[in-house]
Amino acid sequence: MITDSPILQALLATSYTWGMTALGASLVFFVRGVQPKLLDTMNGFPAGV
């Protein structure tokens, strides 16, 4: 992996982050309702709390 070109490494890293974002966003289609306590916890993580 270290010997691969930097362009290939950037492409792989970008593809990975895009895939993880798409996977997380796709949960919207499968989750019907979220309990308010769980929602508060999930909103706290991005805020660094």
C-alpha cells in the first residue's frame, strides 16, 4: 500500500469515506422512529459532549 501512487491512495480514501457516509445516511430509510433520549445522545457526539 505504501508503494501505491498517491493519487490511487487518495482515490481509495475518498471512496471509503463516501461509502461510510452513504451507509450512515441510508439508515434514514430503515429507522422508523427514534426515542428522544437516543436522539439526544446521538446529537451529543458530534458536539463533542
